[in-house]
Amino acid sequence: METPGTPTIPNSQSDNTPEYQHDGHPSDEGAEPYIDCRDLFKIFKKADLEVVALRGVDMEVEPGEMIAIVGASGSGKSTLLNILSGLDRPSAGQVRVGQRDLLNISDGDLVLYRRLEVGFVWQATARNLVPYLSARDNIELPQAIAGKDMESRRARSLALLSILDMEDKADRKIHQLSGGEQQRLAIAVGMANSPPLLLADEPTGELDTQMASQVFKLLREINRIYHVTIVVVTHYPGVAEHMDRVLHIRDGRISSESHLESAHAGAGDTPPEEYLVVDRVGRLQLPQEYVDKLNIQGLAKVEIAGDQINIKHVSRNPRPDQAQRSNPAENA
């Protein structure tokens, strides 16, 4: 697929461009997280109404790690993904991806970031794929926009189609592919420009359980082959079996994380172990079922017993009543 007049992107993109290895991905040397969010806020304003979507998110993702973010609708998971993709800007806090500071980034660098350093997979295939192009041409299109020559575009598309086991479907149009094949092709399109980060928003939301499992296995294979960092937002119940970690977000903040205790654990084995997340300033969210069971509201007392912290509900109101405030001498 030729795209005449396509501009060539210079190699020296900006002073903030991360240093890459020969395979196009950031080096793991230095052991710094590839994604680093600190006290991240996002506030949406509509007329006189303000909605706080993210409330001080702290999150670190290592290079080459594959994680999932789960949570109820409106919890902030898609907002967080949009910020990491450069589609939205945070309101406050810090968010760094590689060497990019996404809070303070120019519009030009943001375009280059979205084009070359991050791939995105949407739930609806209509947002991922151009219907009148073939499967191979869909993979080549982002490369053509980035200014890559036809030979390298063709080699990359064939390599990705081979991983998808769809080499025989390279010339088929989108309507000639099944739903599972379309979503697998969408992952290949997201990986077209060899980004070090791949983001997926509900990539299995329109697939049955069997197809969903195949998509997650493909993401793991992509992660293994290209050492790409992958962040997935999903409601898929068996996602922990395919991920390094699962982060649980509630009310705009990461509340807990879970993972399989054994690297060989899988479906039907011991359920993932869940751990509460304590952020950098000591905040944590108690699971809602604990709050409901213990009826913890308002005030609580915290006691340290060895290496344990005990949180106790205050059964009586310790605050002075109106009479005590009016006559402090009588209560001295």
C-alpha cells in the first residue's frame, strides 16, 4: 500500500525521547518503572459542575510488565488509560511514561508520543480498523503515516500476521474476518510501529469466553516476543491467569492489587491473593465488604501491635457536645 507524499519523521524526535535498544524498546537498565504515576488527579468540568475522575492515583509499572486494571463503571480506569495514551491530559500530580512527562509535554511531542511510543486497542473494532482496507493494509497504514518505507512496512505486517496465525487472511477485508480475528488484528495494528507501550480498553468486551482467552494469550505472546509493556482495562473474570498483576481501582484511586501466587497457577487453581495498596503518603482504602461488615464510618482508632496495625471503630462520639463547648470550665 503506497501513501504518496507521506512525510518522514526525523530520528531525533525531541530532547525527551527515551534511549532505545536495537529492538526499539527502552532499556531496563537502571530499574526505573516505565510508567510512574504519583498523586495523579483528573477533574472534568462541565458548566459549573466538577467531577473528580482520578483522586491521587499512585501506580508503578515495570518495563515489559503486563498488568490489568479492573473496577466498576465510573471508577476512573478508562480515564487513567486515556491519560497514559496521551488522549487526555491530567489535572495535577505526576505521570511519566519512559522519559516523557505527560503533565508537561508540548503538543508536538504529544503527537510523536501517540504515533511512535504507544499503541492503543479499543473495544469496538470500528475504532481500530479501516473497513475498506485489507488486513495487511490496516497494519501498514500507521507505518505509512510514520514515514516508513514500503519494504519495512511489508516485513513488519507479515511478521505480525505470522504471530496472529493469519498469514492466509492478509488480503481479506474486515467484514471477511470473525470478531476474534478482528480484535487480534487490532492488536497487530496497535503494534505496527513497534511501540514500547500497548494499551487496551476492554479488548474482549464483545467476545465470548473462548475468544477472550485467545486474545489474552495473544497479548502475552506479544509481550514475550517484543518485551512490550502492556496495560489492559477489562471486566474479564479470568484475567489474573494471564497477567503479572491485576490492579483494582475504586473511586478514582488504586485500592488493591492481586496476582497468582504461583507462576504455574491457572484457571481452577487457588484464587489470586489480594493485597491492599498503601500509597506514598500512607493512604489506603478498606475493601467495601469490610466497611459494611464492621460498620466503620466517621472516626476510627489505629493501634500498632508489633508488626500489625489494628483499626477499631469508635463506638461512641468522642467529640464534645454543645454543652461542653459552652461551659469548658465545668468539664476541666
